[in-house]
Amino acid sequence: MRLLKTIAGGIRHVGRLLRTGFQAVLLLIVLLCVLEVGVRLVESPVDPGGQSEVGSDLVRASWTSGQSLQRLVRRESVVGDRSVSIQTNSLGLRGAEPVVPKPVGVLRVVCLGDERVLAERVPYEQTFCHRLQESLQRRSARRVEVINAGIPGECPLLSLLRVRHELLALDADLWLLNFDMSDVADDYRQRPRLISDRNGRPLACPHPSLALGRLNAWQQLCSRFRLVAWSSRELGSLWTRTLVEPPASDPGSPQGQYAWLADTPPDWTMHIEQALQPISRLQKMCRGRLAVTVCPAPWQVARNETRHPDARARVGVPGDSVFNSDVPFQILGDFLRQHDIPVCDLSEGFRTASEGVQLFQPDRAMLSPAGHELVARLLAEKLTSPSMAWWSDPGTHGDVVPAGAQRPVDDQGGS
């Protein structure tokens, strides 16, 4: 009898342990589900460096130009206290479907660049592409169309490849390339995967997930669960910062991508030349109808821009610093003048307008709605100036005359 009681007591004890263990596992699963939902709601699909993750519902890997947007998708995201909608067309571009071939009488501008152009966290009506279209339309008797062709992590090299393989059919009257100060680092990271012909002409730059083939088990887990991807990224970042952080002057490091903007920068001459060279190739591909716009980074504008505690630390910029050197703008300006490519340098306009208004988002180096409004206003003024009249002049049928060159006498009267 005592033996039976002992056995029954043991069974009850094991039962309680199993029940407690089952409840703990169930509670852990519920907690993980809650954390996964929380990460999906709170964390933006854009990583600290500004590039969206391939495998998200917005970005897909590309065999030719690194990555591109998913086609024909609509996504809602919460940014602060508002909801922002992203809608892509059949070309993988944000916005409405462009008509191809271009209708007669339409003045079409295609804006190339990275996440600043895409403006994933800003409503479409507040992006500088849409505002620029409205501003140019008020100045033109022709129907104006400004197309947002921004892709996260894009640099001139990837823009060149994407225009060659996907966008030439848009037949733009003006290709407007936005040069971001992080493009030198982006180019540096893309170069190892670049495929060129024997003459050095870029042919393709496949995304690493495609070049490496099938994802391993951990990569598949990260692609399916945002919590796992976030934890892996944060642990890797912590390991890098505490033990094996590369030098801040290394363009391949997230902490070094803006180092060349400092007052005492490292010697990145070769990297800068490589990043700029595709612009001259793009100009020839676009038959001269190319202009470059240069927008400063937050730390080139004011100390109070992008002041989130971690925002500057992630890219190696001291929290209270401002880079006063004009050398980056001079380097880019000299290159563009050498190749007769018009440049719209917006740096002075940003510095004079920085007081009393936040031009960048507080937690990342991307434009705020006020910054987009300023870019649109400055660009509209520059694109409609006499020196830039060549791109919108319906009477110009010959070779395009760059803004830095002297226009022929017979053309000046028609401008």
C-alpha cells in the first residue's frame, strides 16, 4: 500500500513538473510571438546604415544592380504617430505607373539615388520628387512628370547598371542623380561583386545572396523571423564595437562610411575616384541629359541634426560634431566640371535654412518632410535657371549643352 502511495505521489510530482514545463514553454512561445510582433511594429525595415534588408516585403535581390524594389506591392508602416504607405509599380519604382513609351508633350524627370530619394518613411505627397513635380508644373506649359527611382543603398555604380538594364525605356528629358555622401562607402562595398567586360565597362553587380546561392539554415531563419534577424544584427554589432571594431577610416565599416567628410579625413582618393567614375559613363548613356544633385549629410549642416543617442554612434560621428570642410563638395564639383556635367549643389541652401527647422530625421541620416520641401524648392530654382534651360527647351534638338559650358548664340535666344 505504501509502495502504491509512493508511486502515485511520484506520478503526481512528475505530472506537476510536466505541467509547469508545458506552461513555461507555452509562456515562452507567447513571449517570443509578442516580441516578434513588437519588433515588426517598432523596427523599420531600413537598417542603421540606411539599406533595406533583402527578403523584406519591399526589397528584392537583383542579378544586375544589387537590389531593387518589389514590384506591384503596397505596404503600410508606422513612423512615429503616422502611417506611411509605400506603393510600387510594375517597374519596381515608388509611385504611379509611368506610360512607356513617353507620351508626346510630357516633360519627364527621373530621380536616381538611394534611400533619400525613395523616402520610405515620408508620405509620397511630402517627398521632394512629388513636390518638385508640383513646383516645375507651375513653371511649365508642358505636363511635367517626376519619377521616383530611389533604391536603398544605391550608389552611382548601381544607378548606372539599373538605367542600362531597366530604365532606359523611360526616355527621360532629364536624369537627376542624387549623390549621397555615403555613396563612396556603398561603392566600396559593391566593387568586389562587380562584373565588367575586358574594357572595364560595368556589366552587372549581383546581390551576394544570389552569388552565394541557397541560403543556409540560419540565414533562412533570419529572413523569416524579424526578431532573430534583429538579435543577430545587434549581437554582431556589439561584438564589433567591443572586440573587433575595424578602424573608423575603413569605408567598409559602418563606423567609417562618413570619415572622408571630416576636417582631417583619411586618404580615400582611390575610393572616391572609383565612386565618381560611373557618373561620366551614366552621362554618355543618357545622351548628356544628366544632372547631379548634391545634398549634405546631417553632420555637415548643424550640430542639432540627427541627434538620436545611437544615430551618430552607428556611423562613427561624434555626437556634438559638425563637419565644416568643403573639400567633399569641391572634389565632386571638380569632377563634374571636368566632364561637363551640371551640378546642383544644395549645401549652402541647407546651411542657411538649418536654424529653427529640423531638415533631417532625428534617428537616421534621412530627410524630414521639411528637408524634402527644401530640396524641392532649391532644385526647382536651379533646374529652371537660364543655365539649365537646355533640358526643358522644346526647341533644342542637337547635342545637350551642359550647364557649365557656353551655349551657342543661336540657342540662347530660344532659351
